[in-house]
Amino acid sequence: MNKLFKATVVENRQLIKNHYLLTLHPSEKIKQPKPGNFFMLSVDSGLDPLLKRPFSVHRWINGNFQVLYRIVGKGTRILGEKKRDDVLEVIGPLGNSFSIKKSYDTIILIAGGLGVAPVYALAEKISKKNPLLFYGVRTKNEALCLDELASLGIQPFIASDDGSLGKKGNVITLLKNYLSRNQLPLSHTGFYACGPEPMLKALSEVSGKIGMKGYAALEQNMACGIGTCLGCVVKTRSGYKRVCKEGPVFPLEEIIW
């Protein structure tokens, strides 16, 4: 099935300041994306910006797919101006996906910032397993998907840098405190995470000390998205790996920070 296709904007809705939910309708039948997969989107038909931008799959609804994004530069500013019926060129779905091990009796989801996009996709898929979800934001004004998570029956444990929502501090400290107070069977507990590198590095240190295994979707700048440019490599215990091709989901203990 062709991975390069055109997609029409169904909705490009601002959720909070500088954060948007983009819904796209593929012009042809595409493979249904899985949590952890991503798409490469052309934000304009011209040559500036030239490169497509990677966006994690947030939701798949009746043949449409959604991505969450934040305006941070020229490309996303252009994307923020897209209107209904505008057409974008897309490659995807790309990369691997989160795989839930049957041996996990307890599943912990950890999201930092926009990492909530693929984490929510996974939460929606496994909601009947009653996963725990830990969510870190800078401030309450940047928290996303809270109503949607509530509709799944998930009340996340939240940490904010400024203390305006949930506990003050970072989400990994919040997770550590939870684990110290609750005796979980670590051999049957797994975590799935997505967020900024400092969060994932701290999570790797915590999980390594207590022997808990898990997976993380890495956030990485990409040029091609299909493994040819080698612009998104990370160092692992088995050599350098391409986030776009061998990832973006990796066993967290395999990453060398």
C-alpha cells in the first residue's frame, strides 16, 4: 500500500495557545496507523520549508487521522494557518509501534508535554486494561487531553513545573514517589513513555535501579522519515539506530544517553 498520499484538512482546531489538533482525511485507502507510528507532513507546496515534518499519530477515527502539534517555528506556523479542504502531501504511517506484552499485569503510561499525543493513542487502545498514567507539563495551561482521558476512565497523576496543576515538580519524581508507596510486582509491570529527552533519561535511570522494563517513543528531528538520510540516529547498546526506521519505539534500557 502506497505510503505517499494526499490528505485533505477536515479540521485544524486550536486547543490552547500555540497548540492545535489537526484532522486529516486521506485521499486513498491507507494502512491504519498504530500507537507509536508517525506521519511526515508537507506543510506547504513550495520549497520553503523544503522538508516534511514528523508528527505522531494521536487518533484514528473513521478513516481520518489526527495529530497534535505546537507552533515552534516557520513550518508549524504555516501548518497553523491551514483551513478546511486544504490539501497536504503525507508519507506514512511510518516507524514501529508500542507493543503490549501479555506478561504485564500493570501498565504505566508516562507522558511529557506533547508526548501525550502517542501516549493517548495507546491509552485509548488499552483502556480496558486500566493503565496508570503519569503526565508532566510546564503549567496547567499546557495540559491536553484531560477530558478525553476522563472519558476513557483514566484520571492521570499530573505534575507541573510551576505547581499550577497536580503536584509541583517533574513527572518522574511523581512516579518515583508513587512506586515507593505502592508495592507493584515489577516483573509483571511495564511502562510506555513519550516525552522530552531529559524526562526519558531520568525514567531510564529510575527503571534501571528498580529493574522495571518498558518502552519509549523517542522525539527526534527528522529529515526524510524513511531511513535514508541517517539524520535521526541514536546510540543504543547494539549500535546506532535510526529513530524513523528502527524506532521511534525502543526498549528504554537499550538507549545510551
